[in-house]
Amino acid sequence: MCENGCHFSRQQVAAISITERVCSAFSVAASCIIIVTFLGSRNFRRPINRLVFYATFGNVMANVGTLISESGIDHGANSALCQFQAFMIQWFVPADSLWAFVMACNVYLAMFHRYRTDHLRPLEWKYFLFCYGLPFVPALVLLFIGSKSHGRIYGPAVQWCWISLKWDYLQIALFYGPVWLIIGLTFCIYARVGIYIFKQRRRLHKYIDTDTTIDSEMPVFVEADANASDGGHPSTQNQDPNSDQVHPPLNIPNTPGDAQGLGISGSSPEAVAVQAYCKYAVLFFLALLITWVPSSANRVYALSMSNQYLFGLTYASSFVLPLQGFWNTVIYITVSWRVFKMVPSQISRLETRSLPTLFAGRLRRRAWNTPFLNIVKEKLGYT
């Protein structure tokens, strides 16, 4: 299953291969839930859902590589299957960390630069190019590089075809190193946001009236209200946490006197939306850590032991890496749970009409409303 360095039994190799394929199949099936619901209903097209939907393309493509499992190695390093598998893994597996990073960037922009949904959405095509274009460049270049002494860069790499063990330093330089750099930057953004919220909560408790109640589990946002006077608090209204409105104005009082005239609310529509976005972006980040910690620990151990791999760490890596799409779907369902609960009632309404009837009715409406027939109906006085 791998070159010199790991000596796994046939049973161990079979266990790793079966685990990779089963987890990959679960991930693909879960990704289909995201694709079908997002494309099938506008209720699922929320800001955080769109980014998870875009990340799903990379999850599915990565699972194409992991489903091949050890078959790429069995066909040989120079086979088209092995090279294809290595290319897919190098291109799409790191993309999840980039999507977690751009989600953190959106949180930062919404928190500190007052970005609203109409500001964030035009950035999504840039995010798409960044998350899939950046890893595509090294993945493509490595496909054409090799040497007489080490052979091609893509080749057998323990669980599957990837950067071969003879080029192990490139695994760190072009895969694990960049991924953990992105994870570190993402963590820094969330730490900055967390520190900011913590400081503002402490400052708010100094200025708010004793009658004001604040949800201790939610961050509190301060909003400037031109209509507020005499220290009054503007009225707030609840809104679906999945709302597209992600635009909290953040005007923080610098002195005690500045607190007067500000509306302080932890349950305003803007605050609730940002709270929800922050929560689920952090969940995406935690899923990223679950995915990358075992595989990175496996690689660090192998480097320290001259490419001697432990079966336990290798098995754990083969379990978590193919499940990226599955964890993203869990987050997606959590984000959209209120919408998912409405699906059974929507389906029950359709049970009274068969699909052929619905399809025929749609065709009839389209045919009856063609431009030519509209002109005829107008002449005949039917409109």
C-alpha cells in the first residue's frame, strides 16, 4: 500500500481502504443534501449557506480522489489513475481550509467594517477563485515534475496516490504548511473578534441600566440610534437567525458620556444575524480542526521517525479526511434547521397532485403564455 517505511498487514490495509471508501460515500451523500436543497428552494439560500454550498464542490471532488483509495497505488505510480487521484487530492482537499478562512473574513468585515449582505455577496466570486484557483496552481505544476532519482512527484503515499514519500518535504511545503498557516490566520481572526466582543460586554455592563437584560450566551452589539434620546433604548424585533441582513453598525462609546443616546441591544435583527453567522462560521472552523489534526499528527510523527507510520494514526487520518463534506453538511443542516422542519409540510401539500400532473400544468402555462399567443389573446380580447 505504500513504499518503504510502513509495513501494514493485509487486514490493516483492507481496514484503511474500506474506511476511506465508506466515509467518502457518506460525505458524497451528505453533500448531495446541500446541493439539492440549496438549488431546490430559495429558503436555503442564506449568506452562510452559500459559502458552504460553494465549498461542497471541493468536498465532492476531493471524495472522488479518496473513493479511489488504494486502487491508484495498485495501478502503479505512472498510471493515469494514480496521477489523477493525486491531482484531485492536492487540489481539493486543502480548499476547505480556505473556505473557513473566507468565512472568518466575512465575520471580520461585518463586525469591524459594517459590511452588509449587499457588500459581502459581490465578494463571493472572488472567494470562489481564491479557494479553488490558489491550490490549483501547485496541483497542476506537480503533475509535470519528476526526476530520475526520485521519479514523479505524484506517486504512492501510504493511503493513496499523492505526493510520494520520496518527495516528503513537499508534503509539508505545499500541503500541510499552507493549510496550517490558513488555520492560524483563521484562528487569529476569531480571537480578535472574541476579544472585541468580550471587551465590549465588559464596557456595556458599566453603562446599561439595571433593567436591561442581556443574554449571557450571546455577544452584545452596540448600535447608534438617531432617534434615541435621554438614554432611552430603541425598540427591537426578533428576526430569523438565518436572515440575509448581516450589517451591525458598531459605534462603541469611548467615554462614559458617550454611552448616553446609544441603543443597546443584544436581540436586534442585525445583532441576531451576526451572532448566527459568527456561531456557524466558528463551527465550520472546529470541523476543520477535527479534519486536520489527526492527519497532521500522523505526518509529523512519520517525519520524526523517518517515514515510519503508525497504523492508529494512519487509520484515523483515513477516517477524518474523507468526511469533510459530511461535517459541512451537519453545519448546513444546523444553520437551516428551521427551514428543514418546514420541508415535510411542503411535501405533504404536493402529495395531492402527481408529478406528471404538475409537469403537465407547468408546460401548459408556459405554452399558453408564449409571446405569439399573448398577441393573439390581446387581439381577441382575452387579456
